[in-house]
Amino acid sequence: MAYVLNKESVEKKLRTVANSQDSIQTLSLWIIHHKANHAEIVQLWMKVLKKTAQPSHRLTLFYLCNDVVQNCKKKKAFVYNTTFKEYLREAACLVRDQSVRGKVERIFNIWGERGVYDTVFIKSLHKALKGQHVKTSKYHKKVKEETVYEPAIEVKSPPVDLQPKESTVEQQTEQDAEESARILADFKPQEMIGLITAFLRQESEIQFKVSQLAHLKLDVSSLEAVKQMKDRIHGNDFTNHFEDSYMKLGDLVQRQTKHLQNQCSLLETLTLSETFYEEQYREARIVANAYRNFGARINNMKKKLDELKRSMPEVYSPVLSPEVDIPSPSST
């Protein structure tokens, strides 16, 4: 069953989110979790952004958007990237206040550096932020400077062709669902445990090799050791120590290179494990809620039975008299 979004509750969350890492990340995770309602949530984000009078809170909402669009891909909710993109040019026109403008520019630069959005779109965001003409949208010709400082004035959304975008969003949602299903089918916790164990063992071996190099008798980088050679015997000893050091150093470099490759592989596996364990946690919560509801129904039924027992009159059973024809113990 699809989650029915409580718009008033979402608006309250967006109005009260604080400019702190914990508050922003908590709401960001909630938004990503409810990716089925991505369109409504982003619309409400834009609505609150327009109604907010304080530039500082508008900046907080941009920080929230930043956290969502940067983490939605690894959380298999990449649909937010597309949905936010529809509103960001309009939103950029609302954060031109000098107290927050530089920080918003920094967000746009980070998106460009990390490939969150393409270069052309990032440039259009910078132009919208600076109040410059944006060729990609006729709407921005009509945006006036006073709109930034009059949050009560509703800024009309640009005319867009919804059919292609809806199709794109649906395709992205289907791709996310297929990717999540593939991860759930292929992921094996024991393989992840094996990778972690091997990674830690490899790390211990590298630390041991580093300690060996640190305790070498010969410092191959020291010219003094070369100057102290007086004859062929000293030269041969130096050569043997040097070759031994060279072999150990080469072995360490190879181990470090392999360790780095394994680290990348482990990070990828751990990222996939997030999807797997989030689904496991979701299913566990469903079962736990079912048992909790079942227990609540049992308690309610018990209360009703107790009330019914108290409302019923007590019935006293009279003591039965012995029958006349029953023989007495003495006669038997």
C-alpha cells in the first residue's frame, strides 16, 4: 500500500528544520525514504521556500536539497535529482540576498565539481542567482528583482511540457526499483563478512611490513652509510642490505596497491549493503508492528472481557443436599 503523504506534517517539517547537520540529515533521510512521494515533497519544499521570509531559512532549505540530491543516488532514490531540477532555477531567484548568496553559489559549485548536475545547468543556476538572462527558459525574463524580497508574492512556475518529464520520472523510478531488486537478490552477507575479514587481515600484514622497514639496520637513503664503506666486504654487505630493503619496500608497495583496490571494492559492497539492510529493517518493522498491533488488540479484548465480567451479577451456587437413597459409610 502506498504511503499517504500528510502535506501539513511535511510543511511543518520543512518550516522547522534547523540549520544543523543532525536536523538536515534526519529530514533528508526521511525525504529519501519516501521517494514514492517525491513530486509532492519537492513541490512542498518549493512552496515553503517561497513563503519563507528569512534568507537564513531559505539557505537551510537549500542545504536540505543539497543533502538529498547528493545522497539520493546511492540510496536508490535518484528520481529526486530529476524532480528538484525542475524547480531549482526558480528557487535560485529566491536566494539572491547578499547574506546567503555566496553560500548558495558554493552549493552550485559543489554540484558541478561532483557531477550532480551537468555544466550547462549549473551555469544557468548561477545566472538565475545573479539575475541574469537565462536562455534555456523564457520564464526568467519575467522574474523581477523585487520578487526576492517579497516572499508573499507567488512566483509562477515556468510553462513546461509535463508528459516527457513524467515519463522520465517514471522510467527513473522503475530503474531504481529494478536496481534495488537486483541488489536484494544478489547480495550475500557472508561474502561481505569475508571481505571485511580479509581487509582487516591485509591491514595487519601491512602494518607488520611497515614495522619491519622501520627497524632495518641500513638506512638506504643515507649518504653516510655509503661513505663508511672501506673495502669490498663492506660493499658486499651494503649491497645485500640494500637489495633486501629494496625487495621489502617493493613488496610493501604491492600490498598497499592491492589494499587500496580491495578498499574500493569493500566500500562498494558496504554501499550496496545499505540497500539490503534497509529493506531487512523495513520488513522487520512491518513484522514488529504487526505483533505490536496484535498485542494491542489482545489487551483491548482483555479489558472488554474484564469490564463484561464486572458488569455481570455474581452467581452463587447453593450447596447441594445429599440424596436420600445414598447409603451411609457405616452401612457399607
